[in-house]
Amino acid sequence: RADYSRGFRTSLHAPLSVTDARKMSNVVDIRKADDPRDVIHRAVALLAEGELVAFPTETYYAVAAHSLKPAAVQKLCQATNGTVPRRYSLAVKGSQEALDHVPDMPELGRRLSRRCWPGPVTFRFETSDEEGLFKSLPSETKSAVFEEGHVDLRAPAHDVVQHVLRLMPAPL
């Protein structure tokens, strides 16, 4: 995730320079594309190949990795220079997919996720890395997203991210 108001920085507050970001991959501007679907399909293909992709959301730019690709998750961790002061969040399609990952979600969490998602809200849920679909995630992903029995989930409302998530077999 990045905040461009003060240069390129990850939401984890570890510096990632614009030069480093450019070295990671090609820049494709969806606003200049003849057909935005081509850009979305390219993003899905890059994620499937284990590459990192930066997406706009309602509040920041998010750098995403395919959660089922251990090398991609490691690449994301390296992009933040190895400094992870807190865990990454998982981007899901919406409240229904969140239940697949956190089947014991409290009723309040269910209601709030239905009401607030997709949108600029990240929820922290108490869960086990062996419950729901989390048990199928690689250990690299689990160590990047779990913190003391908690996981942060978000369902960004930006159309680009939503279209990509619909085409992905797992969260970002």
C-alpha cells in the first residue's frame, strides 16, 4: 500500500522508493487503456505469475501479492525492506468470502462487514490460522497476515480491485 501524498511509501511505514517500484514491473495506466478489461486481465496474469501489482483503493495505493504464491508473498515482504511493524491485511471480495476465512466471525463482525464492504474499512478478526480457508494458505502467507491469533481483512470498493478479486482464486 502506498501514500503518494509524500512520495511512495508502504502502509507499513517502510520506505519503498519510486525507483524501486519502477524496477519491480511495468507501469500500466488504466486511464489510458483502450479497454480497461485488458489491464485487469494483465494484472490477474501478473499476480498468477507471482508478481506484485499496485492497485488504487479508496484511501491509498495497495501493493498486492497472490496469497497462494509463497514467492510472491516473500517478494512483498522484501519490497518493504524486511521491516514489517505489523502484519499485512488480506483483500477479499466481500463479507461472504470473509466468512469462508473466518467461519467463527462474531455476529457484529458479520453485520458490519455486510454494511461497510466493499469500502475503506479494515476489520481485525480473532481466528486461527487452521480455521476455514486459512488452513490452505502457504506458511509464508500465514506468517505475513496472522498476528497473535488475529487477521486483518479488507474488501476494497475500487472497481479495479473488485474486478481483479473476482478473477482470482484466493485473496490478495
